[in-house]
Amino acid sequence: MRGVGFAYDPKRFSLQVQDLTLRPGELVACMGPSGSGKTTLLELMAGLLDPIRGRVEFLGQDWSNCRPAQRQRLRLEHMGLVFQGFELLSALTVEENILMPLRFLGRAPGPANPRAQSLMEALDIRDLAQQKPGQLSFGERQRAAICRALITDPKVILADEPTANLDEDSARKSLDLLVEHSRSLGAALFLISHDPRQMESMDRTLSMGALSGELCQ
């Protein structure tokens, strides 16, 4: 991100990022109070929002030069996203939700996909594979969303409060899985969190200004 500015309403809130780079294998946490722009920052990084000025590049591609289909393909192939709202499809089972990125990429995973099974096992939801999201607790949905984000072995993981709905044990396992993925595959991890304990696993921590929405490094 270079010289990025964004505003829903400049009189109420604006976000400013002068210079931010995520390097391969780097673990970065972003902290700040509610309303400071952390989720907006993540959506700009993912190409889900467009800045009013400045440049956002992903794997050498300027999001502003990519058509919607190109953006979607880049995200599916190379980016793992964990949203606060989980974004699971209610008509699909947990396992089908986790495998959905592979199906969109035309890889047609078969039943009992080993990668999906391994991810679900790591987060203790393997026995929920055939359940629908509506049958799950918020914490179980959160863990399913994390599994889905990792199913394609992405080069960049953007996670918005990925442990907010989890108990201490599940939160630790989820963070360990994200860090392990990043370390083993050289993937960058950008983590939004309110939990200071999670900073111990990170390479660096960024903070969002409470009123200005300016990113401080």
C-alpha cells in the first residue's frame, strides 16, 4: 500500500496509509479500538474496497487495474480470508464450505479430502463435517472459516479477529495453525486482533489511530 487514502464520509472518518508492505512469511498484527478502520484496511488490502487515492498491489498486481473476475481469481488462488461474519453458506455442510474455494478454482475435490480432513482435525471440528452452519455455535463457525481460508495453501492470509468467538484453548489452536501455515509455506499473515497475548507470536505490530484512522508502524 502506497499513499492510500479512503473515506466513507470524510467528515466522520478517513483512513490513511502512507507505506505498508507484507513480506513473504511475515506475521503482522494490527490493533486499535473499534471504529478505527482495521476492517476497512483489511478490505482495501484484499481488493474488496478501492481507495480514493494511492495504490494497493497484491503479488505485483495493482488492484485498480484488475477486472472483477481477475480480482476474484487472485483472491481464490493466493489469498485466505477470515471474516468477522464467517461468510459460510447456510445450504452447504461444513466440509462443503471449506472445500468451496477449490471447487471455484475447478479442482473438484473428492469426498473426505485429506487437506480438509487435516485442517478440521487440527481445530477439533472433524466430527462436524456434515453439519450445516446453522447447527453450529459461533466458535465452531469461526473454526470452519479458518479452515476454508487455508484450504488452498494461500500466499497471504488476512484474518479479521479470527479468535474473537473462541475459548482460550480453541483460540490457541487456531492461532497456532495460522502461524504454522505461514511459517511452513512462507505465507504472509495479517491479523486483526484485540488480544495482546497474540502479539507474542507476531513479527511486528501495527496500530490504528483512534480518531484519525492513520496506520502507525
